[in-house]
Amino acid sequence: MSAVAVLKNKKSNPLVLYIWLFGILLSCFIFGITVSESVKTISKSAQEIAVLGNWKVAQDYNTITWFENTAAHTDENHQLDADFMKESSAKQRTFIQSFGADNWLYSESSSLSPERVEYAPQEFKQELTNNGVDTKLAEKLFYVNTGLVDKNKELNSQNQYGQPNADGVGVLYIPSSQMVNIEGIRKLIDYEYFQYSSFKAEDFEIVEVPDGQKTFLFNHKGEQDELFAKQEVIDAVLVQINFQNLPEDAAFDGKYDVFAVNGIFKQDLIKEKIDQAGLTNFSSMTKVSEQLLLARETIISQLTGTVIALAMLVLAQFFIIYEYISTRMKQKAKKISLQSLLGTSSGMEIFQSLLPLILGIFFVSLLTILMRGDFVVTILVGFLYIIEISAMSGFAFLQVKKHRVQIIKGDFEIV
């Protein structure tokens, strides 16, 4: 039977409507999956945009690339000259300390977290156990400098850091929930950072901070996905090392090479401080914020495109359902018009006409929840469907009631 016959309220093949209904429900299912994924993408993108925006306060900081200069100081046994190593470490210490507390930023996660030591030799794991090192405590432990904490005071004004002594060797910022693990945290720090040094974790002032504090790490190492995922942490144990206050220490001074590679420094001070320290292995510097802020703009563009595409998909889906409701109402228009003239309620007639669509959407929503587990989004989409069905059927009923005489005469295009 042709579509014209349907519109003229003549008897039509129910198979046509069932196929149409099946197509609508299939599109509803695909739409629900798409919306669920889009919402997750939008949420993730919005979070990344907000987090990466924090790099704006470090736009004038650069990373430094150093070239290898040890070949000339290595003997036939591939051992570095001890005097050269001592001199190089001293220069790097001078370089780092010349930036003071606020002109460079440094953060490094603990290397003893469970995922990092999972495949380590059993002897090493046993050594950690013998030294009382709990690797679980390392999951949220970060070594930072004073400048990084100061930047977080600027970015997260609600954070509480107390008023520790600025002249000490460092501060341990420990969330309230981790205060019971103070001794374990100290053992971890001593083993990882100060094992052979005169500095010890017990020399650090302890500041208890509220649970839930966010710390932006200014992480610039790794692939893009890793960078985005590891920019911000919650409930971190921060080991703030006041590098500017540390005296010479033979065991610890060897780490300054690493700090010079992993830190980011005020751009306009770098060359001056390199010359002052007498370093000769400077290669280049990179404004790391440019890459990350550019990535942020890319995410904003992608997010805008996703939102526009989703809005168009919503309109298309609602139009498909509207066409189905309109057709069903045209089929029932003459009967509803007669009931209206006779003063009989047509609510049940309309409901029964749209019941297959309502039940179909209900089961499709249930299937989407079972497959995706996204209860809130699926319920909201289903609620929007119900609103549309109610609004469209109500509008069509008013049109039928208004033009019932014309409809009885055979004019169904009014609906």
C-alpha cells in the first residue's frame, strides 16, 4: 500500500509501519550509544581544557636540552673521572640554586609505585621490604620544589599549605587521611632520595593539609595522552625540597643533573645563570607551554565540532520521531475527530496508537543501560523522547480538534 493511502486514512499494510518503527528504534539505540560516547568525550575534553589552561601561568618557562659531554672524561673501562663528576655536579648545583625558590618549577613522581616495581627483580623487592618501604604509599608521592607549590597557591587559592619555615630543607605536605602513614612516608623518601645523603626526611617540616586538595604538576614529559592524564592529582603527598637552602652534599649533589633536565626555568634567566655556573653543555631550550596550550586550542576546536554534530543528530532524531507520530495521528484523525464531536475522550486512542513506540523506546533505553552502564545519560535521553512524544501528540490532537470538520471530509494534511 502506498504512503498516499496511509495519509488518506485508508487501510494500510501494518508491515510498513512495523518496519518503520523498527528503523526508528534502531536509530534510537544508535543515537543513545552515540550520545553516551559523546558526553564522555565532551566531559573529558572540558576537563582537559580546564587543566591545560593552568599552563598560562608558566608561559615564560622553558625546558633545557643539554648535550652529552662525558665522552672526553671516560677511561678505557668506561668509568667517568671522579673529579669531573664532582665538578659537574657542583656546577649544576650552582645553576639550580641560582634560580632561587620561584624562578623554576620541578615535579617528579616517585619511582617506587607498584606499577613501576611490578617487574623489578625479586631481590630488589625484598630490599624494599627489608627497608620498610611500602610501595603503595608511592602512588601519590611527588617530589617538588618551592616554586611549584607557590604556583599552586596561585592556581588553587582554596588550598591550604600552612606557614612552614622558609629557611628549612623542606616540607612534607601530607593529606589528613595519610597522616597515620608518616613513618612509612619518611622511610620511602629516605630510601629513594636520601639513602646515602646527610639529609633525611625527619629534617622536613610536616604540614597536614585537608583531603581533596588538587595539585597541578606542570608535567611536560611523555606522550600527549600521558601529559594530559598526569597534569593534576588529588590528595598528593608533596615532598617540597627547598633546593635554594641545601648545603653541599656529595651524595645528593649527583642528582642536580636530573633536576636540570626535568625542571622548567624562567626563560629570560637561563643563559645568564648558565654562564654564571660555568656550564658548557647547553644545547637549546624549548617553551613547553606553547605545545600544551596549542593542544588545548585543538581540543577546544574538537569539542566545538562534537557539540555541533551532536546537536544536529538530536534534531535529526527528533524529526524522525515527529514524522512517525504525525503519520500515526493522521491514521487516527477521522476517529479522533468523530470522538471529539461526540464529546468522547480520545486520550486512550492516542496512547494505544503510540504505545509500540513508547514501549520500544523503553526497551531500547534499557538495552543501552545494560550495554553501556551510563544510567544518567540514557535516562535523560529517554526523558527527552517522552517529552517530544507528549508534545507532538498533544499538538497533533489540538490540530485535529481544531479542524475536525475538514478532517471528516477527508483533508488529512491539516494534521
